[in-house]
Amino acid sequence: MKNKIAIIGATGLVGNTILKVLLEENLFWGYDISLFVSSRSAGKEFLFEGRRFRLLELDENALSQKFDFVFFSAGSKVSLMWAKRFADMGAVVIDNTSAFRKEKTIPLVVPEINFENISNHTKLISNPNCSTIQLAVVMHKLMLLGEIEKVVVSTYQSVSGAGRRAFLDLKNNAKNVFKCGINDEIIAKIGEIQENDYAEEENKIMFELSKILGKTIDISATAVRVPTSVGHAESVYVKFKNNVSVIDALAVLDCEHIKVLNDVVYLKDVRETNVTYVCRLRQKNKNELEFFVMADNLRRGAAYNAVKIMKKLI
Ligand SMILES: NC(=O)c1ccc[n+]([C@@H]2O[C@H](COP(=O)([O-])OP(=O)(O)OC[C@H]3O[C@@H](n4cnc5c(N)ncnc54)[C@H](OP(=O)(O)O)[C@@H]3O)[C@@H](O)[C@H]2O)c1
């Protein structure tokens, strides 16, 4: 029987990229796919790769449609309202928002790292934050070199990380999401500053890294918005409890989903790929490494991660 797939937030940056990745992973043609949006765009026709969809409003009728997989990418409020209800109806829900990432019983999954946290009974799975995924992918490999004492990360995050309206602010030189403007600007916080003096995005990275790696990591994060369209970058410092070397680091990082370059990486080469790029790998003291990480936030940081979870489940 065909798998029935629903994408909630299908016209958004992540939802649209989920469609692209489903196509690339051979999960598009021959699959029964329903696209859900807000009441603003419901009823409109949506054309993707020549296939016509009618955009649907998320309502009680949707619940009774017996979906096998439901991707949520319409913001935390929508997920909080609907995700568990779809899971109760038997669907496997993969949620791209931050709604459930902190819940102990809900796995926070990067398939290359901790897919085994999903059991036969798991119905709700959280996809981590976009900037956490690319860091986790690299840290997971570096942990093979020994015990981590401290991680310090500073991010350079593109506007697409804040959704379609933010993306259009950059494109149109507008101030709808970024009230100060984002063209020719840098914003030294992402999300509100919270009680511990770290911004929302920084706390997400710091909490989620340990949950994904299954180990408490002493990490300090600074998250910064920069005026680029797609692709997040991170400058990372790692201190180990033991001596390490660049050669050993290169050996453990060598895998299908990570590419290490001797030269600098450019965003244009990272966009539209599912690979995590590492460059400027260097050593300060015997137990310290520094490097730069880049990935496509809409793919590696969201859609590809989510679709890969689904693909592994089927
Ligand atoms: N952007 C990233 O890099 C990234 C990475 C990881 C996780 N995420 C998370 O993924 C989620 C979506 O991000 P995005 O960047 O794709 O946002 P976006 O571009 O703003 O898209 C939002 C989508 O949600 C739909 N929507 C809004 N309200 C809805 C409702 N009440 N019911 C159903 N659909 C509704 C919108 O439909 P309309 O067309 O009707 O407005 C649109 O399709 C956010 O929670 C975000 O934090 C984003």
C-alpha cells in the first residue's frame, strides 16, 4: 500500500524543501502527498514538478485521513496544537519546530547519530534546530578522538533560518521581520535574550547538542544573524581532555555526509547540498582544535534530516 504523507507548512521554506528532498529520495512520485497551509493560502493550487496539489487547511478532517508520515514545519504553535493528535491517530510525526525538543520522552534525532533512539512504538520525533544539526554531525565524529572538555561555537546564520518573510526582507530590502533591516547589517542575537543572558537560539544549541550526543557537553554558544540568504556557518573551538591531532581529526571526519576542505568553503558550494562542510581545521594547543562548519540550513538543518528519518523508517 502507498505511504500517505502530509506536509504541514508546505509553502514555507522548509516545507518546500521537504518536497524537493522527497523527490530526490524517490519518495515523491507514487506517494500520496497532502499539503497543508494556513487559512491564508488554503484552496489555492500549488504546482510542484508538474504535479498539481490543492492546498489544504489544517482542520479536524485532516486528522481522519490516516497518514503514515506527517512532517510539521509551520511553527511551534501549530505543532503544539496538532502534532500529538496526528500521532494518536497512528501517524509517525516528524516535527521541525522546537515544540517538543526538550521533552525527555521524545527523541531528538539526527539519523547518522542517534537513529536508535527511535523505537517501534515512537510516533513523535523531533528534528533538531538547524544550527545544532551541523555542529552535532561534526562533534559526533570528533568524540571518537577522546573526551570533550569544552566547546565554544559562534554562528553566522542566514536569514532563511527565520522563514519566508525574513528571506524576503533580505531580497526586498524590507523591514517586516528584521525591524532594524538586515541588508548590510549584523544582528548579534537570534531570538529573545533569556534568563541566563543567552539568546533563545544559543540556548537551543547548548541544550540540543547534549541531548543528541547522549552526553552532557560543556558548550558555550553565540548566535548571530548575517545578511546571507541560505546556509549557516559556525566557528568552533573544541578542547579535549586528551591530546589530539589534525591528522586524527581528518581521519574520523572522513565520511559520506561530511566533507573537509583544505581551502575555505564558500556558501555557494554548500547551498542545495546535504553535506556538512568543514574547513580551516587547525590546532592551537595539543588538546585543542578549531575549525569552521557550513551547511544548508533548509536541507541538512531541516528537510533532509527529516526525510532521511522517514526513509530509514520505511
Ligand atoms: N528555516 C529554517 O532554516 C528552519 C530550520 C529548522 C527548523 N525550522 C523550523 O521550521 C518551521 C517552519 O520554518 P520555515 O522557515 O519553513 O517557515 P516559513 O517559511 O515562514 O513557512 C511557514 C509555513 O507554515 C504555514 N503556516 C502558517 N500558519 C499555519 C497554520 N496555522 N496552519 C497550517 N500552516 C500554517 C505557512 O503557510 P501559508 O503559506 O499559508 O502562510 C507556511 O507554509 C519553524 O518552526 C522553524 O523554526 C526552520
